[in-house]
Amino acid sequence: MDNKKVEVKNRGKALQTLFWIVLVGYGVLYLISMMDWSFLKGEIIAYGLECEVKPQYNTCPGKTLFTMRTRHYKPNKDRQEVISWTQGFPPDRLTRCAVVDRKNWKCEYNDKSATFGFENGQYFDYPAEDKSIYKEYYVSRQTWLHQDCADSIFSKWYCIPLHGLLRGN
């Protein structure tokens, strides 16, 4: 009888250990997936959301409608240019730019329709004229991931850690 008690106790400890390993593993995976690793490649990413009304001070006073595709930028200080792309589309070479570093640069479209870039790691986009049709605003990777998962059919506890796999990235 004592052997059975010891065996049951050992199983309980093993299950408890397994539970903690899974919980800690999930937490580590969650934290790793929340980080923007683009800096390792010298890139910076703009995470956009679409608002139902015109954003004010880069916040949405109404309801967020959906996540936009991420826009990747690779600034080159030596050439004073930025390579820009969205997944699934060919890259653009932006040459009307002033580049200080990866987190601080600005460019102007050739048609002068907007000035955009990053200031202290925050994306900005200033149209040449006030256009109330622009309803996008830009947020952190964490906020973007939460919204994208909320919009998704995968809006479950596992969405953020497995976001890249679920979206096919």
C-alpha cells in the first residue's frame, strides 16, 4: 500500500512539474512573439490600424475597424534612402529622404503628397493637405498583435504566441 501512495505522490509531482514547464514555456513564447525583431536586420516596421473615424493625435476616438498590413522600412544613412515594402508587394526605393538612423528618418513621396517616417521609433505620416479620408493610425507591435488576433478566427489564448504560423508568415 505504501508503494501505491508513493507512486501517486510521484505522479502528482510530475504533473505539477509538467504544468509549470508548460506555463513558463507559454510565457516565454508569448514574450518572444511580442518583441519586434526587425532591428536585427536594420529594419523598422509601421503597424497600422484602420479607425472608423479620422484619428486624432494618433489615437482612434471611435471603433478600430481592422489591422492593416505591416509596412517594413530599411533606412540607409550612407545613401540617404529607404527601402520600403509590404508583404506580397515589390519593394520601393525612396530617395527623397533624410536619414539619421533606423529610428529617426523622414521621406517625401515624389509627388509631394506626404512626408512620412519615424521619429524616436514612432511612425508619422503627414499628408500635404488635410485629407479627412485618412483613417489609419499607428500603434506598437503589441497593440497591433492584440487587434489582429481579436479580428481573427484564431482569437484564442494561443493566437499571439503562434501569430506568424496562423497568418502564414
